[in-house]
Amino acid sequence: MKKIINDPAAFVDEFVDGILLAHPDLLKVPGDDRRILVRADAPVAGKVGIVTGGGSGHLPLFKGYVGAGLCSGVAIGNVFSSPSSQQVFEATQAVHGGAGVLYLYGNYGGDVFNFDLAADLAELEDIETRTVLGRDDVASQPKERKTDRRGVAGIFFAYKAAGAAAERGDSLEQVAAVAEDVVEHTATMGIGLSPTILPTTQQPSFDLPDGEMEIGIGIHGEPGIHRGPLETADAIADRLVPALVADLGLADGDRVAVLVNGMGATPLEELYVLYRRVHQILAAQGVTIARRYVGEYATSLEMAGASISLLALDDARLALLDAPARSPFFQEG
Amino acid sequence: MKKIINDPAAFVDEFVDGILLAHPDLLKVPGDDRRILVRADAPVAGKVGIVTGGGSGHLPLFKGYVGAGLCSGVAIGNVFSSPSSQQVFEATQAVHGGAGVLYLYGNYGGDVFNFDLAADLAELEDIETRTVLGRDDVASQPKERKTDRRGVAGIFFAYKAAGAAAERGDSLEQVAAVAEDVVEHTATMGIGLSPTILPTTQQPSFDLPDGEMEIGIGIHGEPGIHRGPLETADAIADRLVPALVADLGLADGDRVAVLVNGMGATPLEELYVLYRRVHQILAAQGVTIARRYVGEYATSLEMAGASISLLALDDARLALLDAPARSPFFQEG
């Protein structure tokens, strides 16, 4: 195990401590439990709060997107494990500025269970909540079951847009509608080349023979739709991008935002080799890339691999992407 | 080889193409050779140009630091290989706005040879140049031979400060003095846990038995000062930080900027575990961390490992760190 860690059982608490020590101007722990982080100025009176959360091991997801123009707070689980309902509820209380709270997180059973329980607790305290699930992984379910899809890197777009809507003073209904609209127009597919090693068990998160790739892999190593010998970057993009274009129904003249996301161990250079091909494929179809993001936005510890996300754009979505935002891991404007 | 690439011989050209396709608003190729990138508004009349460069495989180093408030241009070599003198010279011509050009790059033989030749070519064209070498790797040479040290991640601080000085209109002498001052007050040490695989040869960049670490490793896998069984994150920081503190002569009451840099495959979570300990060690000595940067700033493709850099701060250096800057990979203010 080639990890720079101390006691594996302390891994999450220690990296959260590091984040807090590094960014006291941007983040704070509202109570006694450091597994709950909120933006330093939370709660913001009169504005909708946005709470996200999920398992650890995906930095900058989820804690990285807490800040002005993004999420308001996060509940932090153990590696690849949901936070507790109590933690989600405490985050909810800490960010509620009187205008209600949106729950925006990836569609995984444990998370759904705990966020739903937290919503019940919030209701008892007269805090109104809405829930929008990231479900952008097109390989996880066919289009006719798209509401069952898992959430992966494309949730970044929903954070950015919903965060901007909350910041400008939209109501809870409006912020939820913005998030839902962006989720509806986002599609992601990933490829895995090597597993991550879980810190506590020291076991690989999945098995993949050397020299093979898994197309459509999930962010925790969930099985994809094709396994075979590793192909070239162009061949990989040629598998992923048309599937996304078809899923979103993109046509000549459409505009998109592109996210080429590294899973952890894959160098930035390789992400740009992929981006080059994404650009070529979309240009050939008359689809314009209006905004692009290339880097590590949602990882799986040291997994080698990448994902490509497309967000179909209209003027409203584009304006929300361009709104100012500031967190320890993301800055716009 | 678990790489998302096409023809290994085309790797550099293809990722540079990807960068250009992604960031046409920030970067341009001034001539026919795409191995030379300059900021989109180069040359900036009346201001000092800054040219950097070196081998590929270190993104965001070097191309990532070309932009307003940073470097003006970059000459891009093959993986771990110097660019040619002609490429450096063309970058020099493209960024020369009438106020001369600073060469700011890491202290490696091939790079020094080619930048020096380019300086001769520039002189023939009446373009004045100065050279400042990044030489922050304290493990590469003892303090009494510090001018022979290699340059590693700490050059980020020199880019940031010299770029800010050029942007505010400092003369070539002044910009060079700023860069030299920052280099003089920067110290870095790294740890490697696994080698990178070179795309063309498919060979590891160095040998390191499984379960071992190399303290003081260079950015291309150059030997360090200690090899042994992998230790905990805290034990690693306890080896690195005191060496940096001693090298810089830091004392109670001093202020520093800290860069905890990932070499490629090491997750951001682990960098924050390291940062936590860096903070503890410095706090115990009365040294204040005034600014901190945690992430991938200078990599070695998919090498697992990290480095810690300290910059001793005074008010002038701090102001230069805080000045606005904008490149595809770095934004301040």
C-alpha cells in the first residue's frame, strides 16, 4: 500500500483537519463534529442553503465545493460510506438562513436513506427542504431508467448552477428547479484503468487485470458496460462521447460545457489528450464547447481513469456556470 | 502501461493541442511551432517578459504558469527533456515587449545549456535577457553547494512573485532581483513512493521496491538522501519539515508560505494529511503559515509521492504572492 497516511482509521478525520487548518477563512465546523463543514459565513440570512455530502475519497468532491456561489455545507462520511442522518441534519441546521435548504448529492442508497431521514428531522424543526439527486452516469442505467442512475462527476455542474441561483437570492423552489434542470441535461461516462486501495482494508476497490480497461466504471469501481484490452485515448473518447451525445440528444448548433475529469492517478497531460479528441468529435457534429473544465473534480483516491461529462447549455445555464464562486478547490470570476 | 494516450511519440504534441483547444482565450502559439506557447496578449508593450520551459510530464509545470501575473511564455520539451535553444529563442522574441526578458526555469543541465544559447541568440537581436534558476531542492545538494541544487516545485513561488513584479512594471533588473530573492528563500524536499512509466520507453523512471519510500527524490526520480520502508505521513513530515526549517534558518516569529505538492498519483486527501502535520510542526516552532497551497503544482506524470516547499516571507514577498494572476491552471484574486 503506497499511501502517505497515518492510522488508516484516522484518515478521514486527519485530512479534514488538514483542510480546516488550511482554509479557516473559507470553512468552519459549526458544532463539535468535524465531519460537518459549512462555509465560513453560514448561515446566510434570507438565502437558500445547499447541503451536500457522501463518502470520503473523492476530493475535491464533496467538501471542495463548499463556499460562496457553491454549496453551503457538507456532511462527510467515511471512505466510500454515507454520512449519518444526524450529521446531515446538523449541516442543515447550520446553513439554514430562513429560506430553506436544498439537498444536492449523488444517487446512492446509503446517502438517500440518510438524507431522507435528515429531511424528516428538519421538518420537525420547521426547516423546509427539497432534494435533487445527481444521476449523470449514463452507463449505470439505460435512458428509460435514468432516474435510477448513479451520480458521478457531473454533479459539479449542478453545484455550480444551484449555488449561483442561491447566491442571487432564488427561492428554494427555484434553486431546486435549477439543480433539477442541470441534472436533467448532464451526462457522464467514465473509464477505469486500475483500482484504488481502500485505506482500512488495504484491499483493491475492484479487480481489473493489468492492461485492461473498464468502460462505464463507477466512482467506487462499480461495474461498467464493457471490459477489454486498454485502447488508445482516441478510441476511448470515441466510445464515451457518442454515448453522451445520444443520451442528451445533442444536434448540430447545440452548445455544451465539457468536464474531463481525472479519477486520481491519471496525469493531467492524459486528460488533455482526451480533451483534444472530445473537441474533435463534437466539432465534427457541429456542437460548440462553450465552457470546458479539465482536471480532478471528482476522484476515487488513486484510481487511474477518467470521465467525460457534458452539460447541454442554454443561456440560463451558461450564465449560472459563469457566476462568481469561491471555495478552497474551485474559483470562478 | 495504464495510460490514456495514443501514439507515445505524439503524446506531447497531443496534450499541447488539447491545452490550446481548451484555452484559446488565455494562450496562443506565436509561430508555427506548437511547442512554444505564450500568453494570448503577448508581447505586452513596455513590460518585462518571462520565459520558462523544460521537459514535459510535470503539468501544471511549466505551461500551466503562463498567463497574466505569471510567466509570459514557455518552451516545451519532450517528456523529461529540454526544449531546444531555437524554441527558447522564439519564445523570447514572442514575449519581448521592449523591456527585456527574464529566463526563469529549473536548474538542469540540458535546460541551462539551451537557455544560455538562446540568450546568445537574443543578444544578437538586441533583446536583453537575465537568467534566474529555480534551485530549491535541498536534498539535491548540501547548503554549501546550494547554487548547484535542482529546481523542483518551489519554482511556483518564483513564478508568482516575478510575474507580479513584471505585471506592475518593474524593470528587468528588478524582476530578476525579485525572482532571485524568492529562490534564495525557498526550500523544498520530496518523497517518492512509486516511479512513473515513461510513455515512449514504457520503462519506470526509477526503481523502488514495493513498500519502500525515497526521501529527497527528484522530480524525475533522481536519487534522494534516504531510502527505507514506507513510514507514516507524520513521520515523513517530521523528516522533511525540520530540514527545510534549518535550511532557511527559520525562527520563532517568522512567516512562511507552504506548498504541499502532489507528484501525480497521490490523492489530495493524503496531501491534506501531510499539511496537517506541517502546520503542527511549524506552529510548535512559532512559525506562522501566512499562505498555503495544497494540490498538484509540479508533477511527474503518475508518480506517487509529494513534496513540501517553504518560502520564508517578508511583506514584499507576501504582497507579490497575493497579486492577481490568471492562467489555465492557477488563479489568484
